[in-house]
Amino acid sequence: MELPLVVGVDGSDSSLRALDWAVDEAARQGLTLRLVHAARWERYEGNLPSFSADRPAGEVMADHIIASCAERARLRDPDVKVSGEVRPDDAVSALLEEGHEAFAVITGNRGRSELSGMLLGSVSLTVAARALCPVIVVRGAERNLRGGFGRVVLAVGDRAEDSAAARFALGEARARGCELHAVRAWRRPAGRHLDDTDHVYEEQAARILDDALSQVEADEGGTAPRRATVEGPAHRVLLAASADADLLVVGALRRHGHTGLQLGRVSHSVLHHADCPVAVVPQQA
């Protein structure tokens, strides 16, 4: 069964950017697009105008959001099949439930209710941390959003989450017809200064990179990803790489018996600060 691409919409500027990005992604991947609006978001918006004497204002507003977003999607790409639903639930619960049967869940980086000073909305962060499927948080500059760099970046870490992330990143690069750059950060031990042994740490990083990609390359075939080992803290290396990327893909470990993913400092940093959309891809431990 073909899984849909799910996007959360609430009428905010951020969700409209996510919607536009999701339409383009659905076209690239040949997927149907499913729009989801959680009606209980409205209770946090203050008083709503009354549109009808017969229907609650929140219900009318929710239906309007879904209808207008569906029309926006069809105008952007008439070939993408679009469906929509108002879910009588909070945003996090609705999107997590939809993620049980989705290719990916797409959100904006901040909703209508979020405080203006927040870097990333609580809904986006919670869904990225708990969903069973990949979650893509749409953020960044216009050129990054429209795929103007022709580059997908894969963050390669230390743990077993990298294979699912690598497969997802490779699929994205193929769908876009662009390069996949796999990046591994490395650092010399604290207290050590630049010397002739630094090549040992860089070579270790290169081996980790090769190990993470070898099985995926063997299974998937095709063009090998470009590899880069970069000295520096991982979050800074990836933020720099995001500046000229169309998508940054990071892995997250889902441990049996735990309700959420293990999102560490690096994942949090790129979700809050990256210059391009960020995909968080779960892998079972």
C-alpha cells in the first residue's frame, strides 16, 4: 500500500511554507498528499469570530483552513492528489497518529500559537521526537526551500540509527536528481594540540563514514555519496553544511519500551537553527 505524505496545516505562514514544500515533495516522490488540521489548536487562539448561527466558529474555521490549503496545493501542482481532514484532537496527537501510516510527516517550524521568540515550535519538536515515521521540519531560506543547491546532506553519527537515515537520504537525493553528501565530524581529544597524530582521528572518522554507508550502497546501488570528514563540534559542522543544502537528514534512535526518540544535542541544534529543511529519521534499536 502506498503511504501518503502527511502535512500539518493551521493557516500560519510557517505551515503554508511547509505545505508548499510538501506539494513539491509529493510530486518528486509520486505520493498523495494528506492535509491534517487539528481543530483543538483553535482553543489556544483566543476568541474567534462567529461565522454562522448554526455551527461553532471553530468548526467553520477548521473547515476553511483545510479547504483553502487544499486549493493552494492544487494550484501549486494540479497533478498531486490531495485529501484533507479535520482531526478533533490536539496537534501533536493528531500528527503522531497520522504518522503510523505515512511516508513522512511534514510540519512548519512554528505554529500560530507559538511565542514569537521561539526558534522552533513545541508541536514540531515533539512530533519530530516521537513519530514512528520520518518527520521533516520545513525551515530555512527561500533558495534552500526550493532546492536551489542540488545537495542533500546526511549527518553520520556514532550509533545504529544511521542506516535508516542513510536510506532515506539516498532516496531523497535520487528523487531530486542531486548529490548526496555524507558528513562526519571529528575532534581531537580535549587538551591535545595540533600535531602529527591528528590524521588518526580523521582516519577513524572516515572509517565510521564508510561503515555507515557500505551496507546501504551495497543494497541500493547507484552513485556513491560524496564523503566529507570535518574537524569541529558536530552541531556546528552540520549547521555550516545546511547553509548550502536543500535538505539535512539526521538519524534518531528509537529504543524498545521508550515512547520517544533519543534526540541529542546535535538533533536539537539543527532543528532549531539549520538553514534548510531537516528530516529526522527513526531507527529501531
